[in-house]
Amino acid sequence: MGNLKLSVLAETLQASEIVRLGATIKEKMKQGAKIYNYTIGDFDSSIFPIPAELEAEIIDAYKNGFTTYPAAEGNLDLREAVASFMATRCDLHYATSEILIAAGGRPLIYALYRAIVDKSDKVIYPAPSWNNNHYVHFTEGEHIMLEAEKENNFMLTAAQIAPHIKGATLLSLCSPLNPTGTTFTKEELSAICNLVIEENKTRADGEKKLYLMYDQIYWTLTFGNTVHYNPVTLNPAMKEFTIFIDGISKAFAATGVRVGWAMGPAEVIAKMRSINSHVGAWAPMAEQKAVANYLGKTAAIDKYFVHFKAEVNERLQNIFAGFKQMKAAGFNVDAVAPEAAIYLTIQIDYVGKKTADGKLLETQADVTSYVLDEARLAVVPFYAFGAGRNSSWYRLSVGTCKKEEIGEMLDALKSALEKLS
């Protein structure tokens, strides 16, 4: 079997760094180690359950026999509910023909790339960001990966994008951003919208336009004074070039319920529907019925958000404060103030230091391993999201974080870092 030949795509797919790290963590836990596992962009449902009303709706839907194929574009009642929900809460107004339902955000992102990107087409996306590199690889596009800077909270700027926009087919953005938990400012997103509109004015009839994929799956999870901005509300002319990726996965801690939606120009949505129907990436019928009913329960949703957001924010703020205290005490660590999502951007900058037994931490990967072995802290390095291999920044996810463990995790990290010289 050693010389088995498969497709070029299969032979060249890169393994996920996060999955690889996850396997190491699982092995340690199997051997009885207690790990502060802050790697996964998911929730512990014993800490963050889905809304009780949504759960009841799902159970009712199964009891009522909603177990057949749904419509390829998503059931009409759900698309109507999504249209109403997004109009009320985001000031985004879409007809049901401009909305596509799928089994979470991923099949929608895949279908969008497939619908727009041809071989050698330029795709602009940020590093760090989640999985764009893999989707560009799937479509054989040309990677225009632009590394975002700490000065801009790791969000891309219009100035970075501008030199590459000529002839590009897709600009792939996410806000609030996975992995950073940071967001676009109104000014920066407006400037990016202007770039897209001006570029499209230069393109002839029949020429492919530059489209913007705007993944806003975390938009409900903003904290403090942070405001979520979207391109179409900021600039209505963006409506014909923007495809939103959204859904319930992060808004309602419902990652396994698998209901997502895309919103965009009807012609693009129709092509995405055709692609997804061949893949069979529908959200299940019962879950569609349940979400259609649940999205109308405004008071219940408001109540859920208040509690859910407070719990997530408390964890993020406590860990952020802990890192800032460590920095003030002279440790080579830092953190970016959390704005949104379930992520904290942290820095652990110890390349070149030696362990107690004299081993040199030569690379950032060595630091990652040391922190996992010695502090039992598992976080995902930004190089897993496309940043340079020497980046000392990490994504810390609080979706499975127990509040009472935060103090002991910080103490374990301090203790491990104090042993370095």
C-alpha cells in the first residue's frame, strides 16, 4: 500500500495543525494528565448548553416526524425566520431567494469558494485566519495571504489589501475574527468596502467581479463597547458583491446542531445551492424546523444572550487580567484586550530560553510543547492559522473553560515560565 496513488488534491492536502495538537492532548489526558485544554473553538455543553427552548423545539420536531429531506435551499419557514432575525438584529434585509441554509458554516464556505474561484484566481485572506488556506487549496486558487499586525489587533487593513486587489476574485474576511477575538473598526471596514467597489467599477460587463466573503458567525458575541459592523449596512452598494456566512453554531453554543446560512446575491446563492445539493450538505429537517420556530422567540433569545455573553466575557476578562499582571511582573507574555467571540489572543515569547534540565527552546513549537508539558496548558499557536512559524502569539479558547480553574492555570503557567533561564 506504500505506493498507493490518489488524486493530486488528496496527496497534497495539509493536515490541520489543530487536529495534530488535539491528538497530542488526547494522548496526555488518556495517560491521566490534567490539561487546561483551551485549544478547541467549541463549547463544553455542560458549561454552555444550548438554549432550553431550542432543545425543546428540536425534540418536538423529531417527535412530529420531521425526518425527511429538506428543500435544497433550506425550508422556506427557516429562510423566512432568518430573514426576519437578521433584519431585526443586524439591519440586513434579504429575500428568501437570497438565503441558503446548510449544515453549519463550513459547507457554505466550501460552496462559495467553488461557485466563485477558478484555478489560478487570486484569493486575498488574512493570516491568522481559520482554514482559508485549505479552501484556496481545494479550488487551486492563488494564495494572497496577508499577515495582520498586532498594532491593528491582528485585523487586515485596507492599506494592506490595496496593492493586491487588482484582478482578485475573492476577498475572504471574518469579523469577529477566529482566532483573535478582535473585530473590524467602522473606519477600516468602510475603507475596505470602498476598495472593493472601486475595483469592481473597473471591470467590464461579463468580467468576473471581486466578491467579499464576510464570515460573521461570531457577531452576537461582542463585549463591552465593541460594535459589530458589516459591509452591507455600512455601504449598501456592497450588497451585490458580499456573501455573508452565518448561523447558530456560536450564537447559541450549538456547534453540533449544524444549522448555518449564507446571504448574498440570488444568482450566487442559486449556484451555491446547486453545489451543496450534490454534496448533500443540508441541515437536518428537524433542526431546520426547530430553528425556524426558535428564532422568533425574541424574549427568550435576549435572555439567553445576556447570560451566555456574561459567562464568556467573565472568563476572557479574568484570563486577560491574569496575563497583564504576569507581564507587569516581568514575564515575557502579553494579551490583546478581548472584543468578541470566545477567543483571547495571548503571547508567550520564550524562544532562546533554557529549561531547568538545560534544553534550549529553539523554536516557537518548542515553546508550545514546553507550555503543554510543564504548565499543562494547551493553546493553539498562530502559525496553525497561517502566521509565520516564529510568531509567539496564540489563540486561547474559553468554550470549555471552568471559571474555578483560571487561577490554577495561571499559577501553573507562571511556575513553568519561572523555571526557564
